[in-house]
Amino acid sequence: MPVGIIDDLKGKAQGLIQGNEEAIKNGIEKAGDFIDEKTGGKFAGQVDSVQNAASDFVAKNDGEPQAPVADEPKQP
């Protein structure tokens, strides 16, 4: 996937997150609990990892656009 598309999607996600952080985090928690319930906790470790990563993304992306990292190579 070209970097421009990824940056565009990330920017859109940041815009959707702004002002909805708690609701999104609650949804992430409920989705993980649902998966754990349906699988009998068989994948609890993996589900927890995804929940943590998603919650961290929400916490880091409060809707403010972030400058690109200088070390990332630009694709032509």
C-alpha cells in the first residue's frame, strides 16, 4: 500500500478519534471481551495485545495532525 494512502487513512482516523476517545476505548474493551467470551479465552493474550495497541493508538492520536517522521523515506 503506498505511503500516501496510509497517511491519508491515518489522518482520517485521527479526525474521527477527536472528542470520542473514551467511547472508542470502551468499544475496544467490549469487542475484546466479546471475542474472549466466544473463544473461551483461548486467545486472551493476543486479544489483550490488540486491545492495548488500539487503545494506545487512540491515546496518541487525539485528532491533532502529526508531522511526518524525518527518517521515513518518501515513496515516489
